Amino acid sequence: MAIRFKPVYNKRLETKPVLVRTFNTWTDGAQASLQGCFEATDWSTFKVATNNIHKYTETIERAHKVGCRRLN
């Protein structure tokens, strides 16, 4: 004789709605342009600007955004 118990909890798959995510990808032309921009960048100028890793990262992110605007 087997006793089967019904679980008290609800499974997450049954309680959560389906999540759909979309994302954009770079075209081949945009990738080539961006790669060319990165290859032409003098990265040592960013290193000289600061010894703080957070400032260094922030500066590179800003430069990347400016570079992307020129590509669009």
C-alpha cells in the first residue's frame, strides 16, 4: 500500500508568467566599424589619466559611447 501526498507548494513554472526577452545584435558592418575604432584607439591615454579602476572604466565607457555615436 502506497500513500501519496499532494505537495503544499506551487511549482514556479505554474505560478510565474512566461517571460519573453528581445535583444539587438550588431550587423557585420557595424562590428567591423567598431573593431576599427577600437584598433585605432590609443588605450595608454586612458591609463595615464587615472590610477582609480572605477574612473578608468568610466572614462573608457564614455569614449565607447562617443565612438558608437559616430558610427551610427
